[in-house]
Amino acid sequence: MYPNLKEDELSLILRFVSLILLCFSLVGLSGCGLFDLILPDSNKPGGYDQQAEYVEEGEPRIKSGLTLRVSVTASGSAAVQEVMKEVDLNGEILLPLIGAVKCEGLTVVELQTKISKSYEKYFIDPQVSVNFAYTENGNMKSPWGSILMMGEITRPGPVNMPSTRDLNVVRALMMAGGVTPMADKRKVRVTRREKSGELKRFIVDIEKIGKDGRSDLDIILKPGDVVWVPESWY
């Protein structure tokens, strides 16, 4: 069959071909799991898991990039007209009369108290209102955090958590433009970092959720979670 090959070389080639055929036969019987043994690093989340962050529950804390709506009244009238201020890289906002105000790490209630004390030098009993200025589809950073979407996703990257904090995997994928044609919809992986630093992982079968209407198989995401969609091998 191969006149120019020595007997031992031909035997080696035939053994190699037989091994390849055996692998594909096993894949047909056992699904894509065998590729985890053959190619252990080819379809893994890699460093994505390590990007999961623990976010403290409760009222969101102010941080750089968020936009605040601030107004001040005194004696029943506006002392400082309502202003929209984005928190700068130093974690500060600039306000009339009092200048830079450090606000990173505070809640809006704590910032209201801080600003009110500063304005007491200028007004009698100032009433300060501070709120997050956030529009869900306004290309703004969410005060309630974000989910990192990676893998076979149309638009990989962060997806904002809504104020209702009821974001599940299916909706997060829709917000990221959906999955690519190469996605393995049965093995969507969610990684969550606990307060202790431990990583917890969940597998969500969005194919079954869509086909069978099994919304009970979906999970509610938390800020700091990583959602990774693997590539399907067939």
C-alpha cells in the first residue's frame, strides 16, 4: 500500500490512525466531554473565573464613574440648583461654594449628611438631596454593579445590573446580544466569589430553558459574577 515505507513506520502510522478513529468513536458515544481529556485547555474559562468579584450586599456605594443628581434647598427655596455630577477618578464631585467633596465608598444617605454639614456655613438648615442618575439604556455605569459576560457571546464585556437586581442568566445574555452560533447552550457557566474569597460555580442549561420553558433552571445573578459561554464541539 505504501511501497516506500518500512514495515515499522507503516505499523506506527496505522496505530496512530486507529487511535484517532477510536477517539472519534468515543466522542460519538460520550459527547464532548472526552475533549476535556484530549484538549484540557482548549475550551476552558481560563482566567475568567478569577475575575469574579465579591460585592457587599445592601445599599450601593458611590464609586468613580457613577453620576449623581444633587440639589440643595434652604428656607423653602432652592439654595443650589439641581446639578448632575460624575464622580471623578479621585472619587470626588465638585459643588458650588464648597468645592470638591470626597464621596467614594459612601452611600447616598451618608453623602447627603456630609454635604449638608458643609453647606451649613452658607445656609440655615440646608436640605440636601442626592440620588443616582442612571438610565438603563443610557450607556451609563450602574450603581448596582455589573456582570462580566465572556466566551461565545455576541458582545462580550460587562452588563449592568438593574436597580431591581432581578437579572437572570437568560436576560443577561440577551442584553449582551445573545450567544454565537458556536455556543454550547447546555453548559453556560456562572462563577461567583463569596465573601471568604471562595469561588462557586453553577452550570445553566439555557437550551433546556428555551425549549422546555424551564425557567426554574435559571438563576438570579449577583454583581461581580462572571458568565462564560463555552464553544460547542459539534
